[in-house]
Amino acid sequence: MGLQALHPTAIRAAYLVASILFIVGIRQLSSPKSARRGNLTAAVGMLLALVVTLLDREILSYELIFVALVLGSAVGAVAARRVAMTDMPQMVALFNGSGGGAAALVSTLEFVHLYRVSPVVPIDTGISILLGALIGAISFTGSIIAWGKLQGVMFEGAVTYRGQKVVNSILLLAIIALFILVLTGAGGMPAFVAFLACCALLGVLAVVPIGGGDMPVVISLLNSFTGLATAATGFALHNVVLIISGTLVGASGTLLTILMCKAMNRPITNVLFGAFGGGAAAAAGGDRASALAGKSVREVSIEDTATLLAYAQNVIVVPGYGLAVAQAQHTVRELADLLKARNVSVKYAIHPVAGRMPGHMNVLLAEANVPYDELFDLDQINSEFERADVALVVGANDVVNPAARNDPASPIYGMPILDADKAKHIVILKRSMKPGFAGIENELFYDDKAMMLFGDAKDSIAKLVAAVKSM
């Protein structure tokens, strides 16, 4: 037996409140201090929208929906608790894919429903359905490929082949032709199925040629696709909250993608079609790479590093993906607390694209309860490096590579970086000399002021903590 439907005015009012909560939640996500509250605010808005939608529509089986809600909530809760911080981008990619797949599925079911009534779907509804299926299918399969590259279950580099552009062009023309056939009713159900399959294939072929280093940008872009697919589905279903929420996600995802590209000083076309981050292809660093080949790095001991830190006045910590891999955020916080107890000023320099997703380092350090007022973005902190006694680089690579300023032949040339090389002393914690996402040598490692502390970051910092305590 179904629940009693709400009055249309109450439904519209509830959708308006849910939309406001979405907007406020996104606004609160702009600051680490309010990010958790923003997440909760948006979640409350989604819960309200979900409950109202269930009371608004003619539901065939509340029992099945309840089972789906329980299963989905269980999967989400387990994933949120168990997925490591280093795997968060993969989870975001899967969530993006799930959203896109859901939009494509809803669009498909709506088309089937209308097709049973008439083979010619109303043009306005038909366009919304086809756009929802198109964008949703691309987001679904593209996100799966992004997950595979980040998870390491498939080749992480850029996969290109002869005739790639021709194949993609033919596929795009086929999608346009099938779009028209379905919309005019000439192709029927077979044309729609072929359309959906081509869209899914386009998502695969669009992401496969993009290197693993660019996956965070791709995930952000696919996130905006998922939002647009949701909005298109909302038009097809005449659901206001889907239109508003989808538009918000699409707009915020697009803006985030633009900001990330700006942080790397690369246009989005270069990310999508430049095959960057493929490793071997990026390894050519011009004359400077040859010059570095004859140089050696200078190693430093735990004791010397601890002494350098303990008697410094200003220390800037530069976290990177290696910090996340080692799960060293808590030991970094402990070291910072020890140094502050000795009247050492400690600040954290956060690069916009450090890690594997936007805000990765902020989330990681927030997990260790690092005070928000100690986190500084690139524009705020760069002028501080010249006055810093020590720049402690923990697992960062490309975001501190001076080649971005000095080497026009470098694939990262022009990318804004953290000016760690301007500090009086530079201590770099890394497992090995392995390059970063860009696949190029880091000039900073060979700087006369640089010292390498090799080993697992968590273990090395724990030893530094013990050494500083003993002083």
C-alpha cells in the first residue's frame, strides 16, 4: 500500500529547501573549516529530496526501494570507513560512474516507457532523454576506465594508436546519426540500443588515451558530466530538484576542472588530447635532463635532519602524494607539535594539484587534526619560502620541480609550483628517486641546498620525532 502523496505546494517548497541546502553545502566545502559541515548540509538536502520524491511519485514497490536504500547505504558507509585515503580518487571515480550510469539507466527506462505508447517520442522529452543517456553513458564507462588506471588494474599511461582520431570521429558521427534516427522515430528501439552502446564506447575511447597523471582532472570533468546527465534526466522526468542539483554539480565540476587546469598551466584540450602523464613520453626533459644525468644527490641522516629542524625558526612542510601513501599525516602532526613547543614556526604549503584529487592534502591533514590556520595555498605561501630555514618536502614531486620555471622543453613548463628551492635548507623525504606523475627528473633533488632522506615517510618522521624528543 502506497504512502499518501504530499500536496504539490508542499513538494515544491521541500524541493526549494533541498536546493538551498545543496547550494549552502557546496559553499561550505570551499573552506577546510566548514567542509565537514558542508558535506552534512548537502546530505540532509539529498535526504529531504529523496523522501519528498518518494511521496510525490506513484511508487510500485516501497519494499524494493527500502531494500535498495539499505544496501546502498551499507555500501557507502563501509566504503567511507574502509577505503584508504590514497584510494579516495578511485572511490570518487566509481561514485561518478554510478551517478552517470544511473542517469543513463533512468533515461533508458523513460524512453522504453514512452516508446511503448508511441514510436515517435515527443521532441522536447526525446532530446532530454537522449542527452541524459549520452552524457550518462560516457560518464559511466569513462569513470570505470579512470578507476582502472588509478587502481593499477590497467596500464596507467596514455594509450594511443594509429588512426585514433579517425575512429573517434566516425564514432561521433554515428552517435549524431543515431540521435537523429531515434528522435524522428525512424530507427526505433534498435537505433536507441545502438546509440547507447556507441556512447558507452566513446567514454572508453575518450579516457584511454589520457595518462594517469591527468586522471584527477578527468574525474573532475566526468563529475560535471554526471551532473549534466542528471539535469537532462530531470527535464525528462519533469523533476525540479534533479534539474537544480544536476546543474549545480555540472557547474561546480566544470569550474573545478578549469581551476585545476589553471593550476597546471595547461588548457583542457591539452589534458584531453595531449597524452600527458604517460611516463616514457614525458621523460624527455631536454638539455637539462642530460645535465642532471651526471649529478648525484646528497643524503642526510635522521640525526642531522632532527638537529636542523629543532634549531630552525621557520619550517614549511610540503605534503604530497607520498605522504598519503605512507599514511604519515599523524606523525607529521606530532613532529610539528614538537617543533612548535620549541618555538619553531610551522606552516604547510598546499599545492592545488598535490595528491590525486583536489583538496587531497587538505583532507589528509584534517584527518590528523592539523590546525586549519597552518594550511596555506600556493599564492599565500610562496613568498614565505625565502624566509624559511627548512622546507620539509614529504612525498611531493612535480609540484616543487624547478623545471616548471627553468626548462621550456619540460612537459610541466609554466605550471605554477611551490618555491621550495628558495628555502635556506631543503629536506626531501622519498622512498626512491622514482619520478612523479609527469615522468621527469626533479631538478630540486640535485639542488646544492637539497638533502635526501630516503625511506618510508611515516617511519622516517617517527624517527625524527624520537630524535627531536631526545634533544
